[in-house]
Amino acid sequence: MKKKILLLLSCITFAASAQQISGSWAGTLKVQSSSLRLVFHISKTEAGYSALMDSPDQGAYGLPAGSVTFTDPSLLIEAPAMGIIYRGELKDDHITGVFQQGGQKFNVDLFRTQTQEAKERKRPQEPSAPYPYYTEEVVFKNAKEGIELSGTLSLPKKEGVFPVAILISGSGPQNRDEELMGHKPFLVLSDYLVRKGIGVLRYDDRGTAKSGGVFKTAVTADFAQDAASAVEYLKTRKDVNKNKIGLIGHSEGGLIAPIVANSSKNTAFIILLAGPAISGDQLLLKQQELIGKASGKSEAEIQKSKSENEKAFEIVKKYSDPAELKANMTRYISEISQNDPAKPEGISQKDYAEAQVARILTPWMASFIRYNPEPVLEKVKCPVLALNGAKDLQVAPKENLDAMSKALGKGGNKNIAVKELPGLNHMFQECSTGLPSEYGQIEQTISPLALKTISEWLDLYIN
């Protein structure tokens, strides 16, 4: 009898909690002199709760959170694909909490809002099922690490033998559509290519969506192993032309594709979409400079930040021992962050410095800062198409395309095409400023110019 009473009380508490937390909650994230509105739409499900997030000032709506846990009064929302964690405590119609992203923490309080549904996003290029081609959910294994990766293989028809391109995503935990700011660029690119007669395999990054493994401890070399496993999987299929398997990498995927091409025999081609060709530290410094200028920062602010980051990156490159690296970085960051205006209110100086150190010294970031792609590019022998948007602020077009041409040419590769596409940003959208904050505001997912350039070049090496 006692057990039945306890169970009944638990059900009553659960029902009351659901009434309290379900609905829309709005707050403001303050970063230096800027403010970004956030809205979480929390819904009750059979398994517990789910949530969608809006960032209205960035034009992003209906972004899915990975998991929602509510044990009255504690709320935890995790969106690993965006690197976001929100922890809060419910008090009537007010949630007091902390928003965390990229190692930085901000106090963000949420209040109930009458907006009950996420704004519908306009993404006119996004295809909808049923598709006029064959699709299959697939699972393949990175045998070296024992990781199973999940993806979608799309082919022009169910029967036949087809060339296939493997899509490799950019940095951060990405699903098979490379979903970002409400856009699904890999879904759009895949749909375009398959309609042109080229099969596509796209997959969830390790530790993301349906793929196994752990993302947060992985570095570029690990992701290259995953992509190489995708190549080996395709070679086992009777409906794939084993002599026409190629790689298309976006952003960090443009670092990964050359690594895989050098290790996987008979790679038919690689396409590098905003692929880095300069060292990681130099790329990040240039990125910070370009975004700073486009955001209206003064030259003094930009140079101060550049100087501080240069010294931090030198520490990363100088010390290989983890304990020695952390000690020296902590000492340096503690010194330069004493009067940092970016420090959120309510966060102690010690906690703020530790967050900055943690952001710089993630396995991926430390590896990226040290990585120089030039020696790998020099060894690539298959045909290469390298594209950058002229307004790309994340992977500077001039510096990277020049370095790309030089490295590929030095290795004696004659089948290369290097192009800068006018008016396009890092996501290959037609844009105004090129700023990342613009990505979600633009309805277009990928410029028709970029899609046409890719398919016309592929015609030379596939058909």
C-alpha cells in the first residue's frame, strides 16, 4: 500500500511541474555592448520535455535543443549541436539561470511570453519528401575506434552503379544536414547533386544525432578517420562506382578532405568549400580581424585583441605537455582579463579566466591552432576544386585561396581550379556584410552560382 501511495504522489507532482514549465520563455543575452534576445519554447512529450530555441536578432527560429530535463524547480536545456547549455531555477513565472556557450557563461533570466510557437522559417531551397530519387538510412563503422556513424545515402535510382560524393561538415557538432541557423546546407547540396546524377553520402558527426562516439574530445585527425571510414563503406556497395568516389568538405571539412584523399587510394576528386589553407592560428587571427571590422570595432580594439590572441596562440604552440600548457595559459589569461569589459556581471574573475582557458585548451582548439594544412595539400594528386565566397569573414578568401594554389601547385597537381565567388559569405549565401549573424536572416541556403559551379566542374571528372 505504501508503494502505491508514493507512486500516486509522484504522478501528482509530475503533472503540476508540466503545467509550470511548458510554454514560451524569453530573455536577453548581454555580450559587451550588444544584446541578443533568446526564446525557448518548451513542450511536454511522452518521454519528458522538448524545446525549440529562437534567436530573433540573428533571424534564427525553431532551432532544436538536444534534451530538456526539468525536476521542479531545476531546468536543464542542452543543445550540443550549438554548444549551448542553459541551467536555471523556476520561481513562479521567472527562471533565474546561466546560459553557457563556447566556454563562456552569461546570466540570463527568462520570463513567460505570450509567443507560443516558433516563427516559421522561410527556406525556399529546402527539399521535401517524397524525393525523385532513392534514399537509404545507413550505418558504417570506424573500425579503428569502434564507432558507428549514421547517415543518409542518396542515389539517382535504386538500381544502377553511381558516382558518389561524401559530404564532410565544418567545425562543431554537426548533423548530416550540417544544420545551422535554421539552414540545412548539406540537404540542399545533396538534393541538387543527386538530381544531376551524382550520389551523395552525408552523415552525423561522431557523438551527434544518431552517430556514436564522443565529439568533445575529438580533433581534426579523428574526424578524418570517420570520413575515411565512409569511403571504405562505399567501396563495399555494389551500387557505387568505386573509381568515382569523391569528397566535398566545407570549412573544417576542407581540412579533412585532403587528409582523406592522401590516405584513401583512388579518390576521384575533392571539392573544398571555404577550406583553410593557412595555419590555424593565422586563420583565427584573420577571422577575428575581419569580423571585428565588419562589426564596427575600432582599429585599436582589433589590434589589442589580435595582440592578446597572438600571445595565447604562441603559448599553445610552445607547450605540448598538458599540465605545463594549462599553467602558462592560466597565468597569461588571468593577467590580461583583469579589466575585460566582456566579463558578464555576477561571474567572478577567477571563474571568467578559467572559462577562457577552457575554451582555448579544448583538444580540438589546441590541435587546430597548431595545424598547418600546407604539407598535406602538397601531397594531393587527385583533381581539386577550391571555392571561397568573396565576403567570407571566417576563412579569408584571398589569403586561403592564394595559399591553396601555391601548395597544390608545389606538389605538381595540374588538375586544380581555384575560384572566388562574388558576393557570397562563408555559407555560400548571397549576403550584405558576410557577418555570421546574417546567416539565419538570409532565406537562401546556398547560392545558385555556387551550386552551378560545383556541378559544372564535377561534369569534367564524373561523367
